[in-house]
Amino acid sequence: MAQIGQNKLFIFLVCIFMSVQSYGQQTKVDYYKSDNITNQIPYFDNRFHIDAMLEEITLLFYRRSGTPPIILVRPDGSKLKINNLPKDKVTWFDDRTFDLITIKNPMPGPWQAIGDIVDESRIMVVTEVTIKVEPLPEVILSGETLKVEGRLFNGELAIDDPLFRDVLNLNVDFYSTNNSAFDNFGAEPVKISQFRDDGRDLDEYAKDGLFTGEFVLDFAPGEWIPIYYVEMPMATRELRQKPIILQKTPVSLSVEPVIEAGKSHSVTFTIDPTYVDVDSLLFQGKVIFPDRQVSPFSIMEGSGATRIYEIEYTEPGVHRVQVNAFGKTIEGREFRLVLPEFTFNAESKDSLLMPTIGADGEVVLANSENAIVNQIKLAEEHARQLALELEEAKIAQELAAKEKEFQTYVIIGVANLGIVLFALIFYFISRRRKSK
């Protein structure tokens, strides 16, 4: 631990206590024991002692939800209240369930806290609140969800106080390294997750001191720096890990659509074997048809770099395919990921016969090939017409801007001429008056 003369000490009221070295001597801050016989100072509830060597302390008091802030009584009997304190020496943050108070050069001796403080509170000296998390895997994939666990530490000692999680937030953000060789070059920071110790989602046990983060990596692949934050009301600590590379989603989808009932659209899953074991891949998903009906499916068998799933043709329109993939990386790590939603449009056989205008002005039905060609020609003509209109509008806008600029210059010139004439008239009138 650092010497007190070198580092400021923070004192938090939590479920355990510890001691630190102060100028080479062992010192600790703790409640007085309730044995009035052995105590030289009469015992009162919520009484504690502050050593003379401390230059700064931060006291954390847990109180019952919704109760008013506590009152501190100094050794000389004077009181510190949230609305009556020396601003240059005391910083006070009050929340619904706790008070966090920093005091510079606190008065040595026995202090007392008055308020609805919870019974299980204790005092400890905190040298540095940090979070230690397991390093991320070497191979991580865009679209997957990672479970990451971390613990809070006071110096080298773990903090396992269940109340402490109400005082701070544990978050992680991913920052792009802005390496132009990757797809995330210039990307904004991404807020990934907040760690929790409440027994929900991926956190296994509530209030066990083991914080769990659920990392949903549904953003651009590339090189990222994960930064973990421990945010307290009056202090923030961060842990910066080494850059990691988020690889592209290893599965892509393609489709061979059909145009008539009784046949099936063929959806192909193509697996990139660079980072995953292709034979380990399983798929579970659903197809959302144009009429909003949903059909779940799974692909449990198959080997090699491709899987094929047949979707029965029911009607024309846009089909949406949503898929989760499960497998192992080439290093043997199990993963689960969500593939980007895949959509395709199914045509009907009749829709490929499109009406066109013949040379004699009559409506005729062209075969599908001619219809497609005509569509392309119409689209190209429309694009040319639109480009021409945009160019004309741009020219008209430039002419209007020049005309407005010319009018502005004329107005300025007339105004300046008027000022000059007014000055000359005033000058001659003045001279005539003086000559008289």
C-alpha cells in the first residue's frame, strides 16, 4: 500500500474493515467495540475513531432508504451537517440510501454519526477502488454475446460488501483505435454493458461480489480498445485493456428464390472457416413471411462450409430470415451469436409478365425478359431526366444567388453615395454659416 503522505486515503463505511500503513505505523479506522468496561471512551452507537495521521478521508454511510442525511459529531462536540459545512474542507454527496463525505485534515479522535444508519455497516480504509476482469478471448466475433465477470478490489483485497454496488456503477465502453486498415475506422465509441450483481440475466448469484457483464457485440467489426469504468459519486477509476480485434460475422446467407407454388426457396448458409470450427455450427431461427406469419426452424445436422434450408413458396413479397448461430471457435471456445437479418423478395409468376405499349399504341404482354429490359430502360431514362432537372435547378439557384449578390452591392453603393452626399451638404452648410 502507498504511504499516506504520497496518496490520499478514502474511507468507506461498508461491511468489512481493513488497515493501512501510515508513516510506517499500523493504523486503522473502526467502530469502537460495544464493551463499555474495556473502552476508555464511553460507547455510543455509530462511534468511530480517526487517526491523527490521516490527511483526507472519505466516509460512506449507508442509511435506510428515504431517510434524511446523517449528522457528524466531531471529537470537540461540533457538528457537520449537509447544509452547514466548510466548503473548502468538506465535500458531501447524499443519495436516497447513503451519504458520501470527503473531509480534508479531519480532527483526530472519536467521531460519531447520527442518523438511520443500517446495522450491518462498518468502516474500512480504501486505498484504490478498482475492477479486475478476465481478459477477452483472442477470437471474438461480430454479433456474438459474451459473458464477462469482474471483481471490485481495495488495493489487493477483494470487496464483497453487497451494499457497495448501490454506491457505484461498473460500465465498459469500446473505443475505436482509428486504424484505417479496419472497418471501424472513425467509428464513435460504443457503450457495451453495465456490470450487475443482482442475479439477473447472466449474473448467476445476487450480491455475491462477482459482477457480470453481458457484452452484445452487435457493432462494426474492427480494432477496439475496451475501457472499464468504476464510477462513484465523487471519483472515477478506469481499467484500459489491450486492443482486441472484433472479427466479421463468420456466416453469410444467400437465396435462390422461386416464383410459383409447390416449389421452395433455397437459402444457403456459407461459413467462413478462418476462425470457427465449421462442423460445430448449429442454427436456430425463424422465417417471417409477407403476411406476418412466423415459421421457426433449426439446422442441427450438416458438415462442411455450407448448410441449405428450404423455405416453401406461399406468396410473393418480402421474406425476413432471423437466425441465431451456435458453435466453437478454432480454439475450442463455445460461442453464440445473432446473424444480421436476411431479407429477400419473392416474385410471382404472373408479376413477371408486365404490360408494355406496342408500336401501334395497344397494350401488349411482353415476356419476362423483355419486361425486365423495358424496366431497366425506363429506370435509366428516369434517372437521366432527374439528373437534368437537378442540373437546371442548380443553375437557377446559382443565377438567383448572383442576382441577390449584385442587388446587395447596389444597395451598399447607393447607401455609401448617400452618406457622401450628406457629408458634402453638411460641410458646405457649415462653411456658409461660418462665413456669415
